[in-house]
Amino acid sequence: MRITADTDRCIGAGQCVLTAADLFDQDEDGIVALLTDSVDSAADVELARQAEHLCPAAALRVTAADEGTTADATEGLRGA
């Protein structure tokens, strides 16, 4: 799964960092900074999806790496 962040939309609320500090950080202005743009484990996919859901600015997207479209919310958990 790929994570993308729209830094122009980010308002610096920090919900992503509070949810998944191993995946997200904030720059000196509080704007989201990705620590990785790809997640594979079911746990990381779930955290990335939670951060995407909690982002008040809708600045985060979690998509299927090979499709480039938003994936089903349970895709990363199937077969786990």
C-alpha cells in the first residue's frame, strides 16, 4: 500500500503522528512529513488507514501500490 500526503491541504493538527508515529512526522511548521511512502504489514496498513480517517484536512491517502486507486479498507487485512 502507498501513502501520499497533500502538504498543501495539511493544517498541522498532528493526528497522523499521534496515530502512527512510525509512519508520519511533522516538519518545523507542523506540516505532515512521511517517514515512508509504502507499507506492507497489516498492522501498518491499519494505522495508516486510521490516520487517513482521522486527518481533519483529508490530506492523507492510502492506496493500492499497483492500482493507484483507493483500496478497500480491509484489503491489507485479508489473509492475515
